[in-house]
Amino acid sequence: MNRTNLSAVLAMLLVAVTTGYAQVNPDTAGWFVFDVPALALSNGGVADLSYLNSDRIPEAGYVSVSDGHFVDAEGQRLRLFGTNVTGDSCFPDQDVAPLLARRLRQFGFNCLRLHFMDHSWSGSSRDSLWDDPAIGKLSEQSLAKLDRLIAECAANGIYLNLNLHVGREYPGQPTVASSRAFRYSKNLDRWHEPFIRQMEAFCRDLLGHVNPHTGRRYAEEPAIACIEINNENTMIRDDLSDLRRLPEPFLHALQQQWTRWLQRRYGTTESLRQAWNADVVPLGEERFTSMDEWRAQNAGGAESTLEKDQSRLTWTATQSGTADWNLQLQYKGLQLDPGRYTLSFRARSRDSKRVGVNVMLDSEPYGNVGLNEAIGLSPQWQTFTLSGPIKAASTPGHLRLNVSLRNETGQVEFDNVSLRPGGGEGLPETDTLERGVGLPGATAVATVRLDWMRFLIDTEMATTTRIVRLLKDEIGCKMPVADTQVSYGGVAGVLRESTLSDYVDIHGYWEHPSYTRNDAGHVTAFRIANTSQVAAADGGTLARMGVSRIAGRPFSISEYNTPAPNDHGAELLPLFTAVAGMQDWDAFYSYTYRDFGKDYANTFMRSYFHLIGRANVLVHAPACALAFRKGLITTSADGVACRIPVDQVPQVTLQDGAVEDVWRRVGGDPAAVWLRKATVDLVNSGDDAVLSGNTTVSAGLRVADTNQIRWYPNDPDGAWFSLEAPAVRLLIGHVGGRTFEVGDVQVAVLDRPWPRDVPAYACISLVALDAKPLAESQEILLAASARTENAGMPWNEERTGFTSNDWGQSPTLSEGVPLDLTVPGTPVRAWRLAADGRKTEELAIRNGAVSLRPEHQTLWVLLTRR
């Protein structure tokens, strides 16, 4: 090798080390400052999509639902492409509100979700809806700011999504040690009468408030497209261990409601006792026969040790991993026939840890088969007994008992751990319908747990019915209403939302950070796996959300993000838009434009969920807004339907939990959501859930039924995804050093260093701004991005996290994606765009291809034929 070549190799290695594993700074090769402004521009340049919105929301008529979709006041199909503002960000200063609304319009957003306004902040300086939450008095100052924001959005053709109960804690909110189950009074205001009444008073006050800028009550504001009653709030879940620890008067009130429900169902104590005691089975032989089968599993960089002393186990975790399952204590090699089993043990934790316990398959595809419980430990020894069914695994194989620390460090001790077939408890001897029936214990038999599930469903739906009637009949709300996210409550959430809501909403995050908290509950660090959703063969978050789309209802995703600082966050908008367009979903809200605080102009990337500062994400907003709102992506013609008998909902919820789990149990692959339309529906008859349509997914290259999507998550050369629609092209994934034909567009992505042993990642979008086929378009917007991060962001060695209060320093930098692009049709000219969307200098065309390089210091380019 000559000296010149050696120098080149050394230079490349230096760049690889600098950009791949260490911190970046303004001198790092291939990186540059590219600040996309967060507030309105006097001239939005060629990337300004303001024309998509009407001059203002019409004052006559409201958003409604027709044929399973949102329609505007004129009855025209309405697709909402939105974002969120959160907490005190919902109360921008009077001079900022018009700048914010106009900027959102320029990006192509036509809806803004007002989220987490109702938290009181316990006397801090943050703005809140509350002047005095203890007596339910709203803040006139905050309402004035909210009034102005709503009026400015309406004047810019931007609808609002109004959230009611998100972060409020009612006066008298109880606390349960080591539990976050009732944070923000969630679960409790589903059944506790004083809290329900306070919620009703809040609804009357807020929705009855008259906006002086419009002269209308919020309940009659045409610009408010929809209302969410609750954010991520349900009592239909397994909180029994926490409910049993509620203080008075809450526990007594719940037990009274439970007893009254049982009286209506059974009539007499004798009938109740016969039904519940029929499932109790005598205990059989011990199944934990060898201490050698106990072991600690450490994955994702996690570290823990296990000490064994006769019957005692001491498990000490000193380092978290990258995912919730990375720290586990396991008993391996179990062979258990389906049936009831009883697990008992003594346990304590010097750190008062909360652990998850379950029995699961010990090989692919894993999966829980029973005895699933969350347990709070204390420094004192306690005895625990769990009893319940263990079902047959989805595939043959050994099982294991699994104890999870949920990726938190600490120490737990166990003694005399026993697993035996049989057991269970029916109606305790001391309980009667006359004296009262306690909440089911950890050893309750299946009949008891099924009755408990029915009680939860009935109680929650009764409260939802009450609030919906309040909103519509008493207060006079004119817009569609949803209760809470359909996934909250599992399959029962489908029953609730399909019965009582006008539309269906859900939340999803790809690789939501896993937090490490201190004793005060404050986040001190985080971890992510740091991968692309394109590489998730199971369809990831998009699949988990998509299987819950209820047939005949508009489908809304009001929170979605690939949170920062994920190296693949650029795919947030394009990947969602591709699947949502093919599925014909109705509303999308990225979470969140501003996540608390009111410094909108500051583009420093400061938190996981901000869009502000994430240039790698925002440059794709115009293409995605245009593609989604104009319906430029062909909708799937075929369909996969999961049909669940309505009278089996309690049983299926208890057995499976989420709709995704039902899909898998009955033989479907949720990854089909990326390839063909998917719905869930409740039917009047049947013994179990069934799937209809093509639910299979190929192992190699996957092609949607529209032929516009191609997805290859297992490509040995690097996972990739592409979309080919007449006016839109997308290419996403580990595509560095490769050339792709996306329809009649050729994209050659040059190689560059990447932190892991895969080709460099890129996210590329191409859209005709006039919505014509690319070969005919006069203006085409190209956006190409990869990573955006702050200078000196202190990644750990695995690039899976850092200390949460240190996000590096200014400036925020973006990574250039070198590529050569050839588009069909007559020759084009190429223009570099500045971060504010203004057209600047012309770029070279070489051999008919547009050449974009990092030295051009831009993430987007305009192609013209004019």
C-alpha cells in the first residue's frame, strides 16, 4: 500500500471513530448546523405548505363521522396530520401564539393536540389550567392564553384536539408505596364517586368557557375537531395487588361496589360459593426440585449476581440493560401440563423493589403462559402466594419461571420458593354477600378472576357512559368524543371504544426510553436499544397499534414518536405516513412539538419527545403532510379482520390481554399491518376470536397488496423499506453503499461510517409539490437525513443512553447523507435549500443524477423543471 492510500485509510478510520462512537462537534466531518426554525417565517420558502389549510376553520358546522372517517363541516373527508403541545407549552405568550400557529401551518399540520394542561405543578411557576385545583377553580390567566392559541389555530386552518383528564390529581388523591398505578388519579376516577363528580365539574367549567376571540363556548367551537375524555386511563387491568393496598375510604368504597355487583349477578351467598369453589383443586407434588436450575440472566449490558444458600436466593443487580427484560431471575427446565398451579415464596428487598413474576416459554417465540403478577417488596420478609392457570405454550418446549427487575438495579431475596399443581381460593369462609366480599386475592380461581374482569368492564363502561352523556346531552359538545386509548383495557378496550366512542385512538412509541429513577422518582438516566423499526420483523409499534383499528370507526394515533436521541429518529414521519396511507387511517399526531416549557424559538435538542430541534425529522414533514392529507398513497384493497364474539370479551381479555396477543394466539402475524388493511371487530356469535383474510408474512422481501410498499427487515445486507407511489417515493433503512430502484427513481446512497456493524442509515423522501407523478411534476422536494444531535452529547460506549440531565451543548448538528438521485421524465435542475426552506445556490447534475454531498450542508433539495 502506498503512502497516499495509507493516509486515506487512516483518515477514514479517524472519521469512523469520530462520527461513529464519540461525540460530535462543529468540526466533525460530515456534520453541520442546520436549524429548522420552530416559529413562523415571513417567507416559508418552497417547503411552505400553508396552502393546504383553509384561511380559517369555517364557523358554521363541525367535524363529524361519516362512513367510518372524519368529515369536515361540508361533509368532505378530513385527514388530520397533527402534532402535540404539552403541559405549559399549551399556554404560549400572546405574541408567540400567532407565530406558533403559522409555523405549524407552514409545515403542513392541520391539527394540534392540547395535552397535559390539567396538572397543577404543586405550586411551581409553570402555567396550568388551575388557579386553585383543591376547589376546582380555573386560571383566568391561563385560559386567556389558551383562548388566543385556539383562535390563532382556527385562523390558520388548524383544528384542535382537546384533552380533559390527563395529569390532574384530585384533592385527597391516595398514594400506594412503590406503585405508580394511581398517578394522576388514574383508575380511581373510573369508580370513586367524589372524583367522578370533580371530573364532571371540570368538564362543565372548561367546556362551558366562552372564548372572547370567537364568542363561543369551547363545547360549540368548530375548530375543536375532537375531545379525548381520558389520557391512558383505565381500571381494566391487573392492578389487584395495588388496589388491595388502597387506604380507606377508597378500599371500602371499591369493595362495596364489588359486593353490590356480585349481589346482582348471584343473588345469594350460597350460589356465589358454589360457583367460585368449584375450581379449587388439591395441591400436588413440588416442581422446583433443583437449586441448580436457578440462574440470573443479564442482557443488553446488564450486570447482576446470584448467590444460593440452601433454600435462599440473593439476587443483586448493579447495572441496567437496554430493555425492560434485560435483568431476570429464572428457574429453567420446567415441564408443566396445562392447568392450575400455586406458586409460594418468602421475599424481601433492602431497596423495596417491585418485581414482575410469570411463567413463560423458554425459547422462541417466548410468551407468557400464566401466573403473571407484579409484586411490591419491602425490607421485611413477606410471604406471597400466587395461584392461577398455566396455559399451553404457543409452541412445544420447556417453560421457565421468570422474575423481572424491570431493568432496575437493586437487591431482592427469596426463600422457600415452591411451585405445585392445584390450589386456588374461591369464596373465603368469612365473606358473604351480606357482610361484604373482599377483593380477589392472588390465589383466586379462574371463576373469581373472570367475575372480577366483568366487574371492571361494567364499572368502567358505566362511568364512561355517564361522562359521554354529560358532554353531549348536558354541556352540548358538538364534536366527536373518545374515552381513552383503545389499548388501555386490552380487548375490553375494543368493547368500550366501539360502544361508547365516536372514534378510536391509540398511542405508540418505537423504543420509548427505559428510565432509571432515583429514590424521589426522578429520572437520572435512560436506555434504548437504538435500532430502526424497519429492522423489526414483527412489525414493531406500527403493527401493535394497527391491529387495534376498529372496523367502521375513524382511527386516530394521537401520540407517536421514535424518541430522541435514537439514531434512526428521521424515520418517524415517513415510515408512519407510508403505513397509515396504505391503511387509510384518519388522524396522526407526532408527540410532541414542544414538551413542556414555552421557549419555542430555542432549537437546542433538549428532551426525548421534542420535534423542535430535530431537523432530521422536520425536513420530512412537508412531504408526509402532503402525502397523508392528499391521499397520495394507495389504500389497501384486501383486508385482515380479527373478529371477537362480544360475549367472550371478558374471557379473551383475561386470557390474552391485548388484541395483538389475540392475533398471535389464533395464528396471525401482526406484521401484516405493514402490508394490508387490518381491523378488529366485535361480532354477536362464536366461541372464540377468529382471523379472516391473509394474515401470513413472508420471511424475505415483503410486498404490500398495493405493490407500493417493499419491506425487507431481514436483508443480510441491511434492513430497508421503500414506498413507490406516483407522486411520492420513500427509502428508509441501512442503505449506505447500495443502489435502489424505487419505481422509476434510482437512489445511490454512498457509504459512510456508522456506529454499529451495519451499513449506514438514511431516511429519504421525495414528493411532487404539485401532487403530480414525478415524471410530470414541475417541483419536487427531496429530503435526506440521518442523525441529528447536540454537540458533545455524552453517549455511553454502546450508544444506548446517557445521563438524562446532560444533553450536550449547542449547537445542534445534523449528519449529511451523500447520494446520487435520478428521477424520471425530462431533465431537472437542483437547488440547495437553506434550513428555513429558502432556495439558494444551484447544485450540480452529473450524468443526469442530482449529487448531494455533506459539503452542501443541507438536508433538503428542490428539483425543478421550470
